[in-house]
Amino acid sequence: MPDDVRLNALASELASRLIARGERMATAESCTGGMIAKVLTDLAGSSAWFERGIVSYSNEAKAELLGVPETTIASFGAVSSPTVIAMADGLRARAPVAWTVSVSGIAGPTGEVPGKPVGTVFIGWSGAGIATSASRFQFDGDRDAVRRRTVEAALQGLIDLLELPREADQGR
């Protein structure tokens, strides 16, 4: 399936799940530069379930807009699990949404650091009733390919989380 068709299909599936649950989401993006928000808002009617997207490309923006502690970035780097977790939690604390997804990575062709080659991406997910989580990915390809794979993984990860039973459904 071509990339654009695949991304559109994932966005449509995510939209259907959020609408069925009566929930909204937001994005905090670094290496994708707003590409996740673009894919989501390409769908007509996305304002019913997509609330906002923040492009926090610089470390200063991560701290100022999302509340990522400067000590987190200094200790672990902008491209790290603790940073995307703080991005996802920070956005969720600031936006009237049930779900957030955050991304930070090295899309290339430059920027690699020891232990984090080009294509290294961390994605974080935060939602009501779940522990905020993050995953590390290693994507191949040029800058565009890394960014597209990041969008795909971010959307698929949120879809997977939405398949989990809600706390209310578990009688808690």
C-alpha cells in the first residue's frame, strides 16, 4: 500500500475509534515537524476528535510549551524515552484531550550522536487510565522515509491503545 494511502487509512481508523469513544487527541511533534497533525487534519471533520498539534522542534519549545524539565533533556537528550514521555504528559496536562502522542528523533541525514544513529525515533503515548509509555524505533531510509514511518508508528500505537478496555468498562 502506498505511504499516503496507508497513512490516510490509519488516520481514518483512529478517527473512527476516537469518535466512537467520544474522545479527542493532540500531538506534540519534534522530528516530524507537524506531519502527524497534517495527516490527521487532512480528514474532513477532524475538528470533532483532533484538538491541537504542537511542533516543539527546539529544546526550548519542549520546555516552554510542554513543560519538559530542562534536566530531563540535559540528562537523557531530546531524543529519548524520558523526553517523549514528558512531552506527552505535558501536552495532556495542557490540552482538553483524552489522548496525546509525542515524537522526537533523528530524521537525518545528519544529527546522529553516539548510541542514536540517524533513524532513531522515540514515540510517547499518554491517555486517561493508562500509564504513559514510550517506544524506541530505528527506521531506515532518507529523511522523508524516517518521518513517514514515525507518523505510521505513532498512529498505529495510539490505535492499539484504543483497543484496550477502558477502566470504566472493567468495572473500576
